Amino acid sequence: MNKIYLIALLFPFGTGLMAQQKQPSATVYTTAQGSDLKISKTGTLSFTDLKQPLETQVCIFVDPAKTFQTLVGIGGAITDATAETYAKLPKAAQQEYLKAYYDQENGIGFTLARTSIHSTDFSSDSYTYVKDNDAELKSFDVKHDEKYRIPLIKQSIQAAGGKLTMFVSPWSPPAWMKTNDSMLKGGKLKPEFRQNWANYYAKFIKTYEAKGMPIWGLTVQNEPMATQTWESCVFTAEDERDFIKGYLGPTLQKDGLSDKKLIAWDHNRDQMYQRASTILSDPEAAKYVWGIGYHWYETWTGSGMLFDNEKLVKQSFPDKELIFTEGCVEKFNLDSIGSWALGERYGYSMINDFNSGTAAWTDWNMLLDEKGGPNHVGNFCFAPVHADTKTGKLIYTNSYYYMGQFSKFIRPGAKRIVSSSNRDKLITTAFINTDGKMAVVVMNKTNDKLPYYLWIGGKAAETTSLPHSISTIVVE
């Protein structure tokens, strides 16, 4: 059997490994199919001399001297459905949920969150924060959110150690602001309400912040090219560009919110370059935009996603960031809740998204019930964690553990470094954290047990990638 090598070419790097001139040590944490391994410590690695590998040997080359984007965070969405499901759990299960997601030692250490500006499909009903035809927003009130969502957000912030980077997204303006007089089934924002709608975002952010929930950023419109049976609103690229530069951007500045990270697109990878180029090629719009958000729906073909579109955006507009704003496995089926394909989809996407330049990665619903809801239009989906509301028990899918292989070990402020495979049996990404520790993620989608070496500056440590597994090697 050919040996597989993980090659790390280390050079002096600040407070990093070679700068300390000490023998490297490494610990392996693994999640694997057909085993009890769930982000489990599977060994510590010892190093011996190993020079140039042969061309016939399969290698992964890691070079921490070459750095790329800085990680903002990894996390998930606190939706109405998540909050309502959480509220139905007994206290012990609620504490288990918070620890599982936000505790870095005993959970997976999420640091990023998304929530919505009023209702989405994953709400039990459609609602807004103002009365009909209140263009001046005098009736604006987030009382609806105080029942479920706001309490969970506040508890999540506390569980995350007092800080949770959070961005917000609207699915639709109020019905009376739209051409189809409905929050559902697409339609467009009426031109005469563009300023009022921009004011609505600012009002929401200020209201949430006044209630103790800091907002890091916002997206312009969730899925702006989708006409859905649920809350949706269509913005062409030109519509979004003009709304940003003429209304939303200036309103954020005027209202003292210019520090909020404004994210355009917030839809699938398939059209993200066209959207990005239309908006970011206009200096008056681009000056307000922090980055481009994207989802994975419609682009999944079984063996690949359109990652090249992410790379093209990052290459063409290197001063702007990429953020994965939403993804989940649709069409919930309780019989498939143990499917290993759930986690492998997450791992495959996250590795390629990070290697394409993505600075932040956000899952969709963090918690759903045993039916994949609640959802007011029957659009039931998988979440990493489901709750059996009859028994009060939490059900963890392997996508929770796959995400944890990243979020537990790659922390905000980490820099992505080169991690290059010369064979397709293993895929990899790598980051170096602010404390100098390197986290190398290695994923094996094959049925093969693959021995390989972690190689650092002429020294190597042998380890093995189990079939259908994902491992994180922490090197210090």
C-alpha cells in the first residue's frame, strides 16, 4: 500500500511553530462512520526524521508561511423554529443544547449566529414588526420575538462566553410595501418604500442592540432571486445595487450604523459572480459592502458544488470577504436522520468553501423538532440537532460532529494557510490560530483505511485516516 503523507513546510512565522524552535507535537481528533468516534481524541503523534517523499507517495502539503483570509467565525442560525423548539425542552435538555453548541471544551464552540428580521418559512406564522401602512414605522415593536427568539439569543450569548458575532437577514418587506401585496411568493419592493424599508433595518438593529444583543452585520435580502411559497422578495442585481447605494448604505451611515458589515447577494453559488460584479463594480455601491454571502441550494450535484464561482469573486474583488450564510439538507425524513451523507456534505462544503476564501460559515436552523419544523409552509428540513419534543431528548446528527471538527479547533482570528493534496482520496484545509497552534482538517470520503504521515520540516508522524471519517490534527 502506498503511504500517504501530510506535508507541512514550516518557516519562521511570528509566534508560530518554527519561531519557538521546539519539537512539534500533535493530537488527532476524529469522527468516523461505524465507530463511537465523535470528535474523539484518537492519539498523540510522535515525530521522526523523514526527508523528501517520493513522487509515488500520496501527499498533502501544508505551508503556514502562506496565509490567506482571517476567520470571522463558524456558527448557525437562531431561527423562530429553533427558539420555539428550544422552549419546549425541559431545562436539562436546554442546558445540554447550549453547552453542546457554545462550550468549546465540552461542545463545539460556535462563535457566529444569524437571525431574521421578522418572519421566515421557519416561523410558525408570518408577521412583521409594524402595523399595516405605517410607513413612518411609529408602531415598530419586536414584542413577537420576546416570547421565544430573544430569550434564546440572550442565553446563547451568555453560553458563548458573553460574545456572539451575529448578523441579521430579511426574507421579505411587509406586504403593503410590495408589488404583490403579500410577504409570500416573491413580488418586489415598491420604489416609493425603498427609504422606509431601509429605515426598517436600522430600526431593527437599534432595537435589538438596545435589548442587549449586539449586531455585527446584515444581509440585504435573503435569496433575492427566489420566488418561494414562503416569505420572499425579488431583487435583480441592479435593484440590489441601487438599493444599497441610494438607500440602505446611506441610511446605515446616517443612523450611526456604518460599522455594521453589509453583505450582498445571500443566495446560491450559481449566480454569485454575476451579482458580485454588478454591485462591486459600482464604486458608490461597493463602498458600503463588506462582502458577498452565499448558500449551497440548487448547486449541489452529488459530487461537487460550484466552488470556482467563490474563487472568482474573491480573486476579482480581493478587498471583499466571502461568507457562507445558509445551508441545510432539505426534505426532512426521520428515517434518514442517521445518514452519514449528512455530515459528509457539510465537511465537503466547509473544506472547499474555506479553501475558496470564505471568512465565515453559517449553518441554517441549529435545532428543529422531530418533524423538521416548525415551519408554516411545510418546508421541513434537517438540522444538526433535532429535539424529540415528546420525550425531551436531543438527537445529534453527524453533521453536528462534522461542523465541530472545524469550529472547536479553528477559532476567530485564525489565518487560513496552504493545504494542498496531490490525490483526491483525502481533502484538506488548514488554519493557524492566534496562539500559534495549527489545525489541519483531513476528510476521507472513501471506503479505504488510509495510513499517512504528518510531515513538518523534515520530521514526520504516522497516523491513519479511517474510512468515511474527518479528523483534525492540532499541531503545537
